[in-house]
Amino acid sequence: MENRRTILLRTYLIYIIMCMVGLVIVVRLVTIQYTHGAKWKQEQAQMTTAFCTINAVRGNIYDGEGYLIATSLPYYDVAMDVNTDYLTDEVFSAGADSLSMALASLFKDKSYNEFYKLLWNARKAGERYVLLERGTSYEQLQKLKKFPLFRLGKNKGGLIIAQTTKRELPFRDLAERTIGYAKENIKPVGLEGAYNEYLKGVDGQGLMEKTVGGVWIPLNDEDDLQPQNGEDIVSTININYQDVAESALREQLIKHHADHGCVVLMEVKTGNVLAIANLARKDSSGKYEEDYNYAIGEATEPGSTFKLASLIVAIEDGYVHPQSDSVNLQNGEVNYYDRTMKDADHDEHGWVSVQRAFEISSNVGISKTIYKYYADQPKKFVDGLCRLGLDKPLHLSIPGEGAPKMPNPSDKNWSGTSLPWLSIGYGLTVTPLQTLTLYNAVANNGVMVKPEFISALVKDGKTVARFQPQVINPSICSTHSLAMLRKLLEGVVLRGTASNLKNSVYSIAGKTGTAQIAKKGQYKNGADVSYQASFTGYFPADNPEYSCIVVVNSPSADGYYGNVAAGPIFREIADKVYASSIKIDPAINEVKPDMQEAPPVKTGNYADTYEALQNLMLPCNGGAAATGWVTGEWHDSKYELMPCNPGRKLGAGIMPDLHGMDLQDAIYLLENNRLKVEVKGCGAVSEQSIPPGTRFEKGQTISLTLS
């Protein structure tokens, strides 16, 4: 009985104790819930894990020679978990002093004492994340891993590394606008923007822990989804040519106090853009920077460089033969309805060949030639320009292309003066790169190719894609027309407005341009007038490898002509490219053909010329049955026999161009038109006393010099 009472007493006692313990727990829970609940909820929210984005490394951009022109360099934010489980008080105390000393030696921005206090204060406060340094380089990181405590290992030493990347341009501002950028909520620019999908790669996912203070720490979990780094781009830019282009452009812009300018250097056969420079004056100090891609984005009235397009249409339509047809310059002035068109100052004001009118960039000569054949059919002329693609954008791979504007006779504002002014490059707008694309087609045997800025995509060192030349128009004109067009452009440098570019080492072909800039739709006069100077061409003229356009906007009043402001830039670029290009120089072991140079074909009777070429087994166009007078040029491995009619001009009282004609044919033509002939020397006609295009009188004496 006594035992039973003892057992019950003990049971009650245990029950009472358990009830008291339970009551204490309940009181504690209530206290935590209602008194400290907010605090613990906040800390719980801060202490959590989640999968966060691991950014992929952006791909590199290389120039055509393999030089790195844009890359993402890794930088590291370095921190420490001073309360990790592996760092006991004994271990931490033994290493904190030497670690602080090593950190102060590496980073220099804090002293030994500052680092020592930082680590111990964080240790005492129970912090799990102490930021030591931002933007640490890879080299610094490798040294850091060998420091006391950190060398215990990735998890044991408490070292926390967060990688970031920064886009860097090794050549600084060279081709900066063409390289461009790709940023969120900002319009993409250049190669970075155009090929962002290839460059950016695919981001990964990694498990990270959010510590007190809101700092995310990577846990380096095995289940992390690793990012796929971006592909590399091989651009067409040649960084050495880019340097030459920017230096030459900047020098001339400063010299002429110009507002802005641009240069594009292109490879003829492929359309690859080798250099593209855009500079604008930023302040009165004369500093020039690249902040806009004028070459592809600024559509303006081209002025005289457009005269080539006008003559392409007229020649291809069969109306004009520049070397044999003439035009009266009327002392450099002509009226179209209520407007007067004038030429710039030059010495020739009478009858000249269309070739000569082009060489001296006569507005009167070219506009009269076009007006003569298209005044009653302006739509045919405009349609011809549109066939050259001048009314459409090039659809470039990089963003920001300016839209061309081509007038049409059906427009409400088309008038009787629209055609002549359109023929000399006014009333329409095109970008510099669109103009260059046309000239490049003439250099490329009539094949118009799309300008390209990228040649290949590379992934992990292997080429995954190559970009081939894209043909816009397989033939802008006939081979016959092309021969005449090339002679026009070569003449500009040999005898015309760009004769200052002529040199004895290699030949250049091209056209100068000087366009007055309209302000608010009006062309100003006097001191307020503003000009755009340009030169577009290719080299070497006899075997074109490179084409180039230079545009200088608003140069000073004493140097606004294209040959003065833009020409020297073209020449400097061409000289340095020619000197460094292995494409142009023949190989040392090249086997040279027996005929080094095709012999010239003088002006003469078609049947006689054809028979002579056949006997010499030299290929040519045409047939033995043709008649009339011809001149010939070697082109695409055969002679192009082009009709000319000196007899028709002589019959009209106008002296033709007799250069290159043999004496027998010259005397026959001149004496049949009642002219007296005096002869000096022997060979073909090299000089004539009565200039081509000049009117003469019956019985007048003409002196011919032969050589």
C-alpha cells in the first residue's frame, strides 16, 4: 500500500513538472511570436537561398587581322565569411594578423590596422559577409588565394568571390562608333548592337545564399547551370587602316576648321569595310570626337559626285558618248526657267567634250547634256537612277542607316528646274556609304556588292560561320559603258579637278564633289553659305583593289572644294594602304605573260582597225562588216571598240579630239573639210593647235604635232 502511494506521488510530481515545462514553452512561444516576431521574420527573410542568374561572358570582337578590338575583362568583388564553421576562434586568431598585413600590401587603399579591425569587428558581430575589395583583377585574385586563412581552401578559408565583367576597347577610341554598344532600353549601336544575339551568349543559373544585410553569396552548388559564353566576331575592320583614316581625317578637319567629316575604305571585290572614321568638333578648342556614324546615317545632297550616276544612265540609254560628244559651256552659265546655274571658276567656257566637262566638274556641261535628252522624258532618267539602287537603303547589318530620298516627276513639287539640278546632285539625298557603293561597282566590273562589316563567327576557337559577299546588282551597266565610265573617272585625276592627287607610283580614279548645304530648305549666299566637300574614288585605277569616300562638312571658306578639303585625306590613306598592301604588289616568283601591256588602239576606220587586230590575234568586240570611226581600249582581256564620229563634228564646224589618230586618217578628215594642215614630228597626233570642241572656219590652218 505504501509502495502504491509512493508511485502515485512520483507520477503526480512528474506530471506537474511536465506541465510547468510545457507552460514555460508556451509562454516563450507567445513571447517570441508577439514580442520579437517582427525581428525574427525580418532576419528569416534576409537569410534565404535562391537560384540567381550567372551572367555569360560576352564574346570578343576582332579586326580582320586578328587584333582584339573589343573584349570583356573579368573583375572580381572579394569578400570574406569570417564566421564560417571551419574558422574556429583558434584558427581565426592565428591567421587574422598576417591576413590583414597581406591585404594591406596588395590593395593599398586600407592600412594593416584598418583591415585588422574590420575583420575582428565583423567576427564579433557575427557577420557572414565582409567586403574586402571591389574590381580586383585576375592577377590580384591569384595572389589573394595564397594568403593566410584563404589558402585553407574554397570553403574552409571563408573567401567569397563574385565575378563581374567590364567591356574594354584595347585601341580606345579607334572605330569606337562602329564597334558600338548594346545596352538595355537604349537603341543598339554598331557591331555590338547588330550582333548582340551572337555576342551575349546564354546566362546560367546558380544557387546563392542571401545573408543578413541583403548580400548574395554564391554557394558553388553542383547543380548550378553553367552559362554558355558568347561567340566571337571577326570584323572586316583593319585596325591599322582605321588608324590611318582617323589620323588623316582629324588633321584635315582641324586644318579647315570643319564641323564634321567621315571616311570609308572598302575592299572592291568583297565590299568589306576596312576602315570607317567619323569625327565631329565638340567645342571651340578644336577637339574632334566620334559620337555619330555620319558615313551610314547622314543622308545629304551629294553634289558633283552624283554626276557619275547621271552619266551612267545617259551612256547606258545610248544617248551619250563622253569621249566623242561635245557640249557648249556658254561661259559657265545657263538659265533653266527662272533659275540660273553657274560653274565654278575654270578656264574653259566654250565647246568641250562631255569627258572634259566631267573632268572639270562643269555643272553647265553635265546638266545641259542630261537636259538635252531627258527634258521631255524625266521619268526615264529617274527610273535609270533607281535601277542603280539610289532610291533604296542598302539594308546594312549594323543599325542607323539613313534613308535615301529620290524625287519623282509625279511629285507635286517637281518643276522644270528639278531635272537639271538633279543631274548635278541636288534635290535628292544619299548617305556617303551609298555613294561609295556605286563607285565601288564601277571599280568591280559593274558588280554592286553590299558593304559588309563582319567576316566570321568563332566559338571556342573554331569558325562556325563565314559571311560571303552579297551581290546587290550583278551588272549596273554594260561592259561597253563601263569602259567609258572608267575613262571619265581616270580623267578627273589625270587632267581635271583632282589632278593634285596624281602620282607616278600608282593610278587613282575618282570624282570631286563640292555641294552647297541647304539650311531650312534654303541655299544661303555670302558669309552664311556652308559647303560639303568630298572625293570618291578607287585605286589602283588599272586594277582596282580599294575604293574610298571622304566627306568634309562645313570646311572653312578658303578650302571648301573637294580636291582641297577631301582630296588630301584620300591621298594619304591611299598612299599608306598602297605601301602596306601585299595584294597590290606582284609576287616575287610571279610568271609574267609575254605581253606586259596591251598596245594602244588609235582612232581610225572600223574595218581597218578590226582587220589589224585580227591579224595580230588580239580579241575584240564587233565584226568585219561594221563601218565608221572607232577608238579602242583594252578591258577584260579584249579590246572594246567604241564608235566615235570626228567627221560629224568637222561637218558641223567643231574640231574633234584628234589625239592618238595616225597622220593618214587625220589629214584625210581635215582636208576633206577644207582645212589646211601643218605637220611636225612623226607617229600619232599628240597635240593640235585648234583645241577639241572649238569652232573653226573653212580654210583655217591647223598644226598637228606627232609623237
